[in-house]
Amino acid sequence: MAGRQGAKAVKFVVGIAGGIGLFSGAVIVSHPRENQHRERYFTMPTAFAASLFSSSDKTSNYVNRNGVNNIPFVAWDYNWDRREPESLVHSETDGRITQEDRNEALKKVKPTATRHLFLIRHGHYFLDGVEDSQRKLTEKGCLQADFTGQRLAELTFPFTVMYNSTMTRARETADIIAKHLPEVPREECSMLREGAPIRPEPPVGHWKPDVKQFYEDGARIEAAFRKYFHRADVDQESDSYDILVCHANVIRYFVCRAMQFPPEAWLRMSLHHGSITWMSIRPSGRVSLRALGDAGHIPPDKLSVS
């Protein structure tokens, strides 16, 4: 009898903690006799947490906040870029500022403009080049870049600036695009170079960079994300439209980070050469993926992925 009285029914409610390879959530411990519930918060490795839901048992007791069985719920982090106004102003509860003063302070740090980022994958290039200087665009790659430049010009957006990776294939792609956008200023950025952002999940057998490459490239590509992905500055009065000509791995990692998807999922996406990925960052910190790998402007016989 004592054993039954002391029995506990345990239910797990979990969510992904910022996509950093950990699952966090709450353990609800129920004492049937006392009709009491207590929440205990926990953090566990993703692989172990995932195994909890890999069973084919369709009678799982797990229900997320949306009421859908077996689907983890993850809340949006509004302070993902560390520019959330609420985090930049003192709270009136600490006694250092009144509510009225705080409201005025919030107005001064709240952005009003939207930032639009157009991520362009370079054109098809010669894969057999040993050095980067030998990995130039092929004839097909040049045509792809030209079609992309035409498409960007047809959108008639007031593009603010065009950044490009310093790798040869990205620089050549940007040169061709620039012919269609002659008034747009240009800048080069070595942080946008191709690399291995993070070990992909699931892994693939044909691509296995060593740990050192992930360690070095990952830090650089993450730094590039933090440089380019953030809500507008307070003094930005109108919406901005920036172009980034770079690489597939970089773009896919950026998409995962900006959408707050698990970053290790980046290799599950595929992007055509010359494709356009369009993302918008609202003043509220919300991020919209307007287009992912759009290549509709390129004729079917000119499409390529690798």
C-alpha cells in the first residue's frame, strides 16, 4: 500500500532550447493521492530527448501548448539579437526609474524600420580547381548570375548595399549582378566565405570536415550572422534592402539561425546556383522568410545545384 501511495506519474513536456543541441522543459510530477502537481525543470542532450519521442506508441501522453501530440513547442526569443527594447531600459521595479520615464526611454530605443536581406548563392563554377582563384564561374554560372541580376533589378527595390564574399565565384557573381544595379554601393566581406558552419544532423557520409574546420568556420560564420542579422538601428528612418552574395552553407545556416530553427538542420535544405533567399527583420524582432532558394527567374535548362 505504501508503495502505491508513494507512486509518481511522470509526464515530460519538452522544447528545444534555442537550437543549441539541448532540450529543456518541465517534468510534471503528479502525486495521485494528494492531487498535487509540481514542475521540475530540466535540460538534457537533444539525442536523449529525441529518443523519448521515437516510440511508435500512438497513445503518448505528451501534448504541447498547441494541443498537437508529439510536436515540441518552442517559444520565439524576441531578444535574439540583443536589441529588444525591453532589455535595454531599466525596469521601474528596481527604483531607478519611474514608469513614465521608462515609457519615454522605450520610445527612444524602439526601431521603426524593417531590414530586408537578399541572400544570393553564387553561380555554377569549376569544381576541379585546386586554388580558389581557379574556381571561376562556368559559362552556365555567368548566365545564372546575369538572370539573377535581371531579377533583382526588376524588383525595383531601393537596394542599399551589396556585400559579397571574397571567394572568386562569389566576387564574379556580384560583378555580373552589379551590371544590372550600377547605383548600388558594394563591399567585400571575408566573413561570408564558404565553410563548415556546424556539424549537420543527420550526418552525411560524403562530407566529413574535421573538428578543427567546424571550430574555425563555425565561429566565423556565426560572427557573420550576428553582423548582418539584427533589427534596424533606431535612427534608421526607412526600410533597407541589402544584398549578400555568398555561399550555400552560409545561407542555409543563416536561415536556420534567423528562423530559430535548430542550426544543425542547415544541410536539410538545397539551394540552386543564382537563387534568391529573401528575409525580413521587423522592428519587433520578428523574422519572416519571404523566399527560400527562389530560382524561378532562371530557365530550367540553366538550373544547377552542384
